[in-house]
Amino acid sequence: MAKLGEERDSNSIAKSLLSSLLTLGAVDRFKALTVLELSERTGMEAACIDSSICILVNSGYVASIDSESGVKYYLTPNGILAASSLYS
């Protein structure tokens, strides 16, 4: 069972990742990014991204596609709305 502080941290990382996906333009399958690309562009550790992206996928905010360079991720329409609402 996760401790309260860990739960807050993972929620914070997920929100940051959601915002980063929007800022980086990963809003459709053609602009999707791998975990490594996200790590390089955001400065976040790949392990943090990997665990947080699962939360976002399970929440319906992020979708994934398989590509030659590995699994890539992008925001769903609900993810775009959720990321945009972080700014208002």
C-alpha cells in the first residue's frame, strides 16, 4: 500500500506529465512520444514517467501505439481537456 506522500508525489508527477504531453504537442498518434523521448525533453526520470504514464492510460487521458522505436504515448481528447484545465 502506498504511503500518502508517495500517492501525492505520483499524482503530482502524473499532472506534470499530462501538462508536458500537451506542451510538447503529443496530441495524436502521429506526434506520439516514447518514454525515452519524454524523459529527454522533460528532464524527468524514465522510471517516473513509466509509472505515471500507466496511471494516465488507465484514466483514459493517454493512449499508446506500437511503433518501430517502441511504445509511444499521446493525449486522448479527454487528456487534452484535462491538461488544458491545469492552466485555468
